Amino acid sequence: MNVNIDIDRILEAGAKAVDTAKKTATDLAREGKRQTDLLALQGKKAKAERQLGALVYSLAKNGEENRPLVEKYIAAIGALDDKIHELKNQSAAEGEAPIDVPETPTKTCPQCGCEVEEDALFCSGCGAQL
């Protein structure tokens, strides 16, 4: 009789340990995904900032203005900033799904061969107008 009670306790303790390990692994995986998404968004923001800088430089160098295009880049950077802020404040323990960062189609710069986003107007590598 004592053997059955001990076995039941061992099985119960084992089941609790498995549940705890599963929850911990899930939380770690969720946090890793959140961190990966955060890095991807930060990379996209840095790229957009470089493109904005190249655009402003090119416009100033040629004595031109294109306020709507500059404002479009500023709005895009602001939207990325909002997503980054949201993700930084999201707790992995809350069980919320991380923000998906879709893959961006790319093309190659004809000047330097650098890979740039499909909708980029300037190369992030050499600053050439695309």
C-alpha cells in the first residue's frame, strides 16, 4: 500500500515538473521571438533613416525640394517607432503574439550592387538615386 502511495506522489511530482518545464520553454521561445522581431524593426528603422538622409542630401545637393516624399519617409519612420515602442513594452509573460514583420522585397542598386528594398528611392549603400 505504501508503495502505491509513493509511486502516485512520484508521478504527480513528475507531471508538475513537466508542466513547469513546458511553460518555461514556451515563455523563453516567445521572448526570443519578441526580441527577434524587435531587432528586425530596429533594422528597418535604421535603413529608413539612412534612406531619408540620402534623399535629403541629394535634394539639397541638386537645389531641389520634394516635401511630400520627405514627409512620407518621416511618417514611415514614425510608424516603425510606434511598433518598436509597442514591442518593447510588451511582456512575453502576457502571452501576446509578437508583431509580425513581413519580409520586404528587394532589388539591387545598379551603381554599387548593394541590396535595397524594392520601394527604395535611394541606395542605402552609396546614396545613388534609384
